[in-house]
Amino acid sequence: MTLVVCAAILRHGTLLAARRTTPAAAAGGWELPGGKVGPDEPADVAVVREIGEELGCRVRVEGWLDGEQTIDATHVLRVAQCTLVDGEPRADTDHDELRWLTPEQLGEVAWLEADRAFLDELRELLLDGEELPGGNVGGAVRIGITVRRPTGPWTPAVHALLDHLAAAGLRAVPRVHGIDDRGREVLDYLSGEVVDVDTELVSDPRLADLGRWARELHEAQRGFAHPGPWRFESTRPHALVMHNDLAPYNVAFEGDRVSGVFDWDVAAPGPVLFELAQIAWTCVPLFRPVPDEVAARRLRVLATAYDGPTAAEILTGVPARVQSVIDGLRAAMESGDRTLDRLAAEGEPDRTAGHLRDFLTRRPALAAALARS
């Protein structure tokens, strides 16, 4: 039997499929690209060679799918799971079209019979997705142009909010696309640059635009109401729903503009001052030392952009806001919320409690700097 090897090339939770032009019996059918293994040629070497020859790109073999499939009396097929490492695949003389398919799209093309046998295993691999960096809640993965995230009792309320904001035309908000086969919410993947809060400083123009965006968020809520439940309920009634974690790890920028805001699972009714205090805590930033005059100036940038509470009022609201985060995280972790395992592994909420104690020692000097300006 002659061994034929094909590449299941995965990228961002999608699979590359190719439509054949030859031979006549296979024309119009979709397949995983590949070809015959040469004499004394290792199978993984053959995969890399065939993809380079056919599609003009380079792949790396990560492993092999289970089993093999008989093509005809003289050929048997095996499939390698591959990662694209160089170049962009392009159609060739044997293929006239390429598509990157999500797990939900695997049934949209007419697969050749031999390849069809591997679709169930491939669907599960695609549903695993590509783990996303950033954010504070574990379990978020990218699949194509969507993000899949764990759900909870709060999800219907969050989805209602996102639908309302999208209808109101608020920029940088992910659309809701339902629930996938693993029970995860499906949202838009929002592109842009995410600032590393621990090593980088959000520029003044970006900080200002985030302040403006927060104002736009609150104004876009006219007519919105939902009984919840929300993930972290306030003990007091509030007219507006806050995002509640507007921080560099949850915001993408294109240039100086906010292009995406994600991780909406902690959204809930709350006070505007808490929303701005969270931005100040993470973006000025106040959780780690910066020169007092710099912090004072950046607090004014935020306050001016939002056009509500003053910089001094925002500073005053920070301790209560941060303590509420600490208390909420501790309660959720003690209740067994596994989506917070990433934060627990990073030492939360004790780490934030330490930052808060340090901030309280610095606050008088910062307040004085604000008063001088």
C-alpha cells in the first residue's frame, strides 16, 4: 500500500481546506492538502515537503490524528496535525480555492470521502481553539473571528446588555453570536493592541479616549434595564450598568482609539465613580508607584475626558473600589469559581490587597500634587 499523508493545518481554531481541480473524479471535492510519501521518506518530512510544493508555505507537524483511511486498493491516508510557521497558503494547479473553516463550518463543504472520516476528531480539536492572552478570567479561546468564553447565570443579562449597546451603535463592543457546542458564549474577536499593564504606560491620548468611551458606554444605556442576575451584585440600586473592569488587559487600541472592549462577565449595575476608579487604578496607574505629578496629570486627563467626577473625586473613590474587587474575588474563589483559577495562581486577591496598602501610603502625597495643580 502507498501511504498518502495530508496536513490538518490549524490556525486560530480554524482548519485549512482545499478544493481539488484534478483528477476529474475528485474535482470540486474538498480535502486536506498533501500527497504521497516518497521511498524511504519519513511521513512527517513528506507532509512538510508536500505542503511547501502545493501551497507555498511551511508547516510543522505537531502530531497525528487517530487511525488511517483506505482511499482505494493501493493507497491509504494518514493525517498530521500541523501548525503554519511561515508563509501564507495559496491555491495551486491542483486546488482552485482555499478556506479556513471553523468547527461549525466543517459541514459546509463537500469533503472527499477519505477525508470525511477524520472530521469528528478535527471538530473537537477546533473547538479547543487558541488560548487568548490577557484578560483575567480563564477559559477564553479564539476560534476564527470569534471568542468562546465560559458562561454562568449572569450570561443572559450580559448578552442583553451587549445587544442593547450594539443596537445603540457603541463602538468597540463585541456582538453576541449565541452558545457553541461546549456551552460557551460566542462573541466577536476584537483586534487591536493590548497594553501590558505591568511594563507599559497607557499613553495620555489612549487614556483620554478610554475615558470618553466610558462616557459613551454609560450614555448608550438609555432605555436599558435588566433584572439580572449579574455576576457581582451591588447591595444598592444603581441606574447604570458598569463594565466594572475597564483596564489595559481588557481593552484593545488601534492608534489612540479604543477598538475593542472585552471580558464583560463582571458587568453589573454600579456607581460611575467605581468605573472611573478602576480605570485610574490600572491605567494611570495607581496600583504601582509613578511620580506624583505624573499621576496627578493623568488623573486630570481621565476626569476631563469623562466630564463627570473630578480628578480628586476619582482619587477618593479608589480605595473603596479596589476593596470591593478584593472582597468579590475572595468570595467567588471561596465559592469554587474555577474561571478565576488563573488569578488565584497569580496570587490574587492578596496581591491586589498588598498594592492597595502601598497605595494608601502614597495617597496623601498624590492628593497634595492634585491640589497644587
